[in-house]
Amino acid sequence: MADSKFSASILGVFLLAAAAVLGFQLSDAAIRFKQLDRSVTVKGLAEREYPADVVIWPIQYTVAGNNLEQLYAELDRQAESIRAFLLLGGVEPDEISDSPPSITDKSAQQYGDNSGAEFRYTAQRTVTVYSTDIERVRSVMQGVSQLGRQGIVLSGNEYQSKPEYLFTRLNEVKPEMIEEATRNAREVAQKFASDSESRLGKIRKAAQGQFSITDRDKNNPHIKQIRVVSTVEYYLAD
């Protein structure tokens, strides 16, 4: 009986010791896991300005009349005048295109009272410049009032008639800008680690944000602002 109690006591001691060792191992593993899980997430910004490399300039004009044949002839005449103006300014012939005219017959409209209208027909047509020579086209734009002196009625709202400037070389600048954004993110993370008396570890996770292309400001739409934000998570160690 005494031997049985002694054996049970010895077994109990071993179980307690095993539990203590296991508890220590689990505690140590939890600490190591907690340390491994420490991280900081930062954002790095890269922002640059580039000139646009394509300009699209729609020149919309309006003609009115009562004779449809004469109306089409006047549309063609004014289109040739606009083309001559552009060529004189140095725009290349293959950079100029014409759109088909849009004709409105007021007598055929089923709404509104057009009985007192002076002209039965109104027509709109657009001559478009598509060029990579931004500065030359901008120079030609400065003299567009000459068309008005020739009796050409320029029309179109601000959206339809204003030039559009494009930046098409994004793939060329992407690598350098991503590198810059990542470098800036690391500098921020390094400062955080230093302030928290930690060491910056390896990258745990990284995500590249979308590139945005916007006008620098409303007065300089031909200068584009390119922007990207990278989000990077770093491990921290004591």
C-alpha cells in the first residue's frame, strides 16, 4: 500500500514538472510569436510633374441657312478656312480631321414654336487637331480669334470645345516612381522604429496604389501631375 502511494506521489511530481515545462515552452513560444507579429504599416508617396505628350483640340463651328445645298457648301468653305488657318500655324496635314456635319431642321421639330425662326436649318461641324507637338498647337490656339474675323461662328460648350491634354508615357515612369514611393515608405518606417526603440525588419506585406494623372492646375492643363502611394508593412524587432 505504501509503495502504491509512493509511486503515485512520484507520478504526480513528474506530471507537475512536465506541466511546468510545457507551460514554459508555450509561454516562450507565445512571446516569440508576439514579437514576430509586431509590425508597422506605412505609406510612401511619389509625385512628379511631366508635360503632356498629346493634345486633342476640337474646333466646333455653326452655320445657319434656309437652303440646304448652300448650307453644305458653306460648311465645306469654312472647314477649308479652318484647315488653312491651322496649316499656316504649322499644324501638319495628317494631324487635322473633319467630322460629318450635324444638321437640325427646325420645321421638322415636333416641339417648340419655330414659326418665327429666321433660318430653317442650323448645322454644326467639328475640325479636330490631334498632335504630339503641344507647344506649336498651343501657339496656334492664341490666334483662334482670326477665325471669328472671317465670319466663322465658333460654338460648343466648355466640355465639347476645350482642348484635351494626355500623358501616354505612364509605363515609362512607373518603375522609378514605385521605387521612390517604396523608399519613402521605408524612411517613414525607419523613423517609427527608431522612435519606438525597435529595429526595422523585412517587408511583411506591400501593396502598390493606383497611379493618378491630373492637371497641375486649371490654368495649366498641359502639365500633368503623376501620383502614386505605396502601402508597405514591415516587421519590427527589439
